[in-house]
Amino acid sequence: MGQNEKKLDNKQLMRTAVLAGEIMLKSGAETYRVEDTMAYILNKSGAEHVDPVAYNTAILVTLQEKDQKPLTIVRRVRSRGINLNNIVGVNEISRKFCTDEMTLDETYGQLRQLKGRQYSRLVYNLGTIGVVLGFALFLGGKTSEAVAALIVGVVEALLTTFAKKLKVNDLFLDVICGSSIALSSVLLQSVIINLNMDTIIISAIMPLVPGVAITNAVRDTLQGDTLSGAAGILEAFLIAAAIAIGVGAGMTAGRWMIGGI
């Protein structure tokens, strides 16, 4: 009876570790950090072999007691984003569990209570608009550039919200956002005199630039996880290429429209 309970505890421990890793991976944590967190949780079992492996899109965890068959869980991770609050939350919860300040069931319950998003869509949209406006001023934009950046930022935020509701693919969304940014900038330049279109476009694409993805890819590579690092670098390159394609298409369409008028 005690042995069955021990196996049940190990299964719950693995579910807890995988849940923690899944939350961190979806929130933009580096794969080596995800593996370390899962390893700390799994090591509480005292098992002979504990092997957590994290990739950009999957988690694999194996736990084996001495003279027992190994337990394995594989979890597919399809969506990823940036949520530093969730990463901090998982770190705090796992630390309390590892120091025996929290039971296994309490740890699992606390992890399940972590929200997917810390802020509402309205706050995200206001943040996007603020970033675009802030970069326009930071890059030396005048009042006309600030007004144009505000307009383009609103268009970008509304378009992103609409695309998220339709569950549009992220790469395709980057192309759409890039083209709408460039198209809006070209049209605004035809209305507002002496408008610096480069300042507007550069400011507007800043929320789309994969800065965190590139940083995580480099850190994973330096930690020796070349597979995840290479995948992260490729992902960042594809995002940058999608933005560039969208901007180029938007500028071409905008100039064609102005020429036609």
C-alpha cells in the first residue's frame, strides 16, 4: 500500500514539475531555466534518476526509482509569449516547495492559479501605443511625428487585438502589422507636411521586434543547449523577416495608392 502511495506521489510530483515548466516556457523563460526549475522540484522525490528536458515547443520529464520502471511525461507546448510575472511566480512557488514551506498539493494548486495574462487587453493596447509614441519622441521626432506615431500606434493595437481574437498565426500577424504600419505612415506623409516617415516606421515596429527571443536564444546557446538556441535564433530571424516583408509590401502599396490618386 505504501509503495502505491509513493508511486502516486511521484506522479503528482511529475505533474507539478511539468506544469511549472510549461508555464515558464509559455511565458518566455530560457530552456535551461525551465530545466533547472523542474529538476529542483523532481529532486524532492529522492529518485535515482531525474531527467527533465525542455525544448522551445516541448517538455520531456523522466523519473526512475531504484529497481522500478521509469515514469515519463511528454507535454507539447504550442503557444509562447512574454510574461515575466508568471516566471517570477513559478520561481517563488517552487522555492517554497523545495524549502518545505509548501506541500505538494498546495504547490500544484498555486501553479494552477497563475493567470495566463497579467493585464487586460486594454492595458496591453495602451502599452503598445505608449511604446510607439515614446520611441518617436526618443528618436527626435517633432510634434508632427508624435501625432503620426500616436495614430499608427492605435492602428497597430487595434489590428493586433482583432487578429488575436481570430487566432491568426504570429508570423502572418507580423506581416500584417508591418504592412499596416508602413501603409499608414506613407498615407500620413502625404497629408502631414515634412513628416519623417522613417521615424514613424521604426517607432511602430519596436513592439514587434523579437528582442527577448534573441536574448534567450543566445543565453541557451551559452549554456550549451545549442538545439534550443538554434531554434530560437531561427524563430527570431523569421519574425524579423516577416516584419521586413510586411513593411516593404506596405510601403509599395502606399506609394502605388498615392500615385494612383
